[in-house]
Amino acid sequence: MAEVKPWEEVPDDGYWRALLGEKPAPPPEPRPASPAPTNGDENRSAAVTPPSRPALTGSGWALAEKSYAQGDTLQLRVVGYNRGGVLVDLGEIHGFVPASQLSSFPRKVQEDERMQELARYVNTTLHLKVIEFDRQRNRLILSERIANPAVPRADQVLASIEPQQTRQGVIRNVTDFGAFVDLGGVEGLIHVSELSWQHVGHPRDVLAPGQQVQIYIMDVDREQKRIACSIKRLIPNPWAQIAEKLHPGDWIDGPITNVVEFGAFVRVAEGVEGLIHISELAEGSFLHPRDVVHEGQIVHARVINIDSPRQRIGLSLRDRAATRPHRPAIPAHGDYKFQAKAKLFYDTPPPPPPPDAGYWESLAQSGV
């Protein structure tokens, strides 16, 4: 019979107790694996005698050394446990996995609960890496935590976010170019152009830190950890409807929302604004559009062009009809209704042109 070398001997319970800093105790009687120990005697070991099984391919020490040197992961079966952890089978040798190195082992448990938790690992397979290897001293310690590192919460959330999803978030910061929203551990950006279908002067006009919002996921860049979000895309695009209900030549009533150097914007419908270019504000010359209109003023403007793909509507106040008395509103086609204060009108035939110079001359000659 071949002589068994010291490093090939299976460490006994005294070794494991020494490893845990406990006083050695007489070895317990062998017993089969069970869900939990039958008594709470702290001086008895709960180690389970491993059943006989064919050795793994290659020496257990060789497998352990390779895992230790190269960081390879081993899939090993739990064959026993004691107060400090579990024993795993490498064929002719056993390794030890401390409870602190078990990924899902609870941190604060009572003694009896601890033994029950450890007993549940028996006959399960763990993915492990060797973290301490000393063949001369028969020390072989493995870790499940290192082999299966916990995924950070932010990475878990990022992995779960997909384009076209709708999510709840909390506004964390508002800047000139948009707002950052917390999606549960990762931040997404709502660009100012994605806040509303209508013009937004500054993101602070519509959002504030701490505000809860519902957002639409436009794009996810997992490598750069960037998430593009939108609020306006959760609302039907009013431009898709405006092109069907409004046509060049129609008249609208709406408030002036913004006056700039090149003209004035008018709210045509909720989320839709038209532009009265400075050349279409009035006859004659003036220094600034504010000399003609001001914010909040209700104007009666004529639609001169509509470009739905580019989301632009051109309006005019220069037509003489724009100065005529206000007429009753005529409902739009179908059941479409504007949600803003603006109202839609059908065009009516323009009044006849004013008399020309020849008319006034003949009138003067007649003595009228």
C-alpha cells in the first residue's frame, strides 16, 4: 500500500477549528448530511463526512494550484459544513469556503440559524476561486464571492434599461441644455429639445430638482453609460394633426408667446407655435418687433405656409383682413380640437381692393 503523504491527507475537523481560531475538540461521529443539526451543542462539529465519489480528472491539488495561479473558476460540490463554512470536494482532497466568502450567506444570524443556512449548501455546486493555497500546510481556501463578484446596483439598472421603455425618474439637476433624471441609480439626460413640443426658453421653466417625471427612453449607450430621455415623446405629436387640420390661407387667433429680433411667435395649438416674421408684422418701418406686438397679446393672423416635417408655420399680420373685427369661431374639420387658447378659422373671400387713383380723380371732378 502506497504511503500517504502529509499534504495528501484530508484535513480533519481539528484543522478547520484551528483555522477558525477555535480550540480543537475530539472529532465527532460521522453522520450523513441533513438540513440542520439535531442539537445546538456548540462544541460538536456539524461537518458532514463526504460520500465516496470518483476523483476529479487530475489531481485535486493540481486543479487548485491552477485556479490559484491563473484565476480559473472551479465548479465544486459541497460535501460538508461546520460552524465557519462549508467543505467542497476536489477528489482526493477537500477545500474550505468560509461563510464570509459565500455570496448569498446572511451576515447577521443566530447560531442555530447559521447552522441551518450552512446545511442547505450540502450537495449543491458552487463556482469558486482559490484564494489561499499552501500544499505543505494542507491549506486550501476558496471563495464564491471572488468568483462571482456582485454587480453594482447602477450596472444592474443600466442593463435593464432598453430603448422605447417608459420609466419613472426624479429630476436631479437642471442646466441650460436640459435636465438630468435619476432612473434608480443611473442618470439620463433630457435635452431641452425633448422637454416639450413647443418652445422652451429654459429647462427651469418646466422642470425643477426633486420633481418626479415619467420619461421615454430614446437611446442607451452602455459603454459610455449614457441614456437619452424624452418627455415630449410620451405626448402625441401635435404637428402630425396640425397638418391635417390647418392649411395656408386659414386664420387663427393666438397669444404672442415670445418676441425676438426677427419676429414673434404665436401659439397656434398646444405644443405648436407659428412665427410671424418681422417682414410680416406690419406695413411700414419700425425698429423692433416689440414696437408692433408684445408677449401675451392675442393676435388674429393668417397662415401663409406650413412645413410639418420641419415643424414650422409661417404667419402674417400684414393682410388687411387681419385688422377686421373678430369673427365667431368656426369648428375645425372632424373632431380635432385645439387645447390652447388659439382658435382655428376658415378663410373668407378678401374684401374688394380699395379704389385706385382714377376713381378719386373722377370723384373730385364730379363735385361730390
